[in-house]
Amino acid sequence: MSTLDNVVNGISAIGALGTASFGLVDFTKFFGGGISNAGFGHVRGAVTPYITVTGGPGEVLFGAPQVLDTLKANWMNGMAKADQKAVAKSMIRLLLKPGTAPQMARLAGVNAEHLTEAAQHIEDNADSDMGEPAMKALGAFDVAVSATLDLGYERGDQYYRNASKFLAAVISVVLAMVGGAIVFGSKPSSLILFAMVGLIATPLAPVAKDVSTAIQTAVKAVSVFK
């Protein structure tokens, strides 16, 4: 077997190791959601101030636990991020009532009196009669809520992706070291090499085929000038 074949096969094997590691990371979702739980804390932190407001006398509010359970189910099920944000915003708007408006206004940094007026018009199904100050307050509230949700979901998504890659790298290193020790022995120098193989396996996995093809193409191109 030529050196080129050895290199290509090695890259393919390392890529396969990375792919297997990502597969095992995905398998953790079977156990209470596993890696899918990562990142939701940022979402929870973004929505909690808005969904824990208290209503006025006689007002019945959709409870915070139910809202968080719904949002977490959407998060763990992999619903499109834009749709998740839309659902979260809808649930916050559901809690916007005359009794909760002053608290929500403080959270969003808008005029409490005008937002309360807007909430009263919404409750009375009299949106068309809403004055301009109330409409502006409601619009500013929506913008503030959207910005807060963007922050929570984007940070949560970033944390989830980083956590997935980190866990895949750990699994990859363990597999590489165990497999290498079984086949080639467990010398300290060899274990270091196996660990390095495991570390590069996860970032290499998505592009392993392209890298192999590129190397083969490059070798063919260079061989023309021999």
C-alpha cells in the first residue's frame, strides 16, 4: 500500500472516530435529554423575570412552570430557533395584563401607565381604540422582549454547540486511547499520540472526506510535473 493510501485511510479512520463520538453524544439524549439540556439555562434566565410576574386581584395567569416546561420541550425537541422565540414571546404576551403591566414595564424599560393602558385595550378586545402613546409603549415592550429572547436563545445555542463538541472530544480521546492501547500497547508516548488523534477527530469528522479528496487531487496535480 502506498504512502498516499495510508494517509487517506488514516484521515478516513480519524473522521470515522469523530463521527462515532458525535453519535454517542447524541445517544445521551435518551437519558433525561442528555446533552439537549445544555444551554437551556440561558433561555430560562431570559424568560423567568417576565413569566414570574404576579397579577392583580382575580387575575388568573398561566403558571411559570408550565411555560418553562413548554419552552424546554421545544428546546430539547430541536424546534427551529425562530419558532422557539416566537412561542416564548407569545407566552410572555399572554401574561401581559393590566395587573402585570406595571411590573413588565419596569423589566422592559417602558412607560408603565401607557403599557397598562395597552394591556387593558387588549383585554377588552379594543385594540383599534388604542391611543398612540399606548401603541408606542406596546411596540417598545415587544422590541425589549425580542432582544432579551435573542440574547437568551443565542447564548444558549452557543453553549449547547460548544458543550456537544467538548463532550464529543472527550469521548473521542477515550475511545482513541482505549483502542490504541488494545492494538498497539499502552506506552506513555503512544498514549499521548492516541490522545492527540482523539482531539483532532471531532473537528476533522465533518470534512474528512473533503480533506482526503483534496490530498489525492493535490498529489495527482504535483505528480504531473515529475
